[in-house]
Amino acid sequence: MAAVLYVDGHVRAYQGGKKIGKVHSTRLKFPVPATEETWVSDAHGSPVLVVMAKPGTALTGQLRALLPQLRTIIGDSRRVLVGFDGSSRFPGNGLLR
């Protein structure tokens, strides 16, 4: 049976005192100091992994780095179907080859 995972990127506004990069916040409609998070959820919407990244980190790059860890969680013998939100579709990036 295949494992179904949903991957989504989120921006979390940063309120601390350290100087960090800015990311466009769709909620606020302008760039703000923020971190980016990659959320991986199962078919029921339960979180499997949440990873914080530096501003400007591509979601596809984050997923590429997470694949070995996801394979360990899911197991070597199961097929995996990964769904993305609309902003994560990059045809031809070779991510899941």
C-alpha cells in the first residue's frame, strides 16, 4: 500500500531581536522578518515532520533534503505519493526521479 504525504511551506513572522532575512507574508502583504517551515503531513492531515529553514529556502530543496528521513519513517518497500500546494509545482525539477 502506498503512503500518501502532503507537503506545504509556511512563513512564520519572526518577533525576536536577531537580524534575519525577510520573506513575503501573504497575510500581511509585504516582506517581514520571518522563518520558513516545511510541513509534511500524512493522508489524515496529521503531521509527520515540521522543519524550519532560513528565509528564501525553496520548498523543493527542503523536500530533497528530507527524502532520506521520510524514507526511514515510511520504510523502504512502500511506494510514496507526494502532494504539493499550488506554489510548489515546478515541472522538470527532477525532484522525485
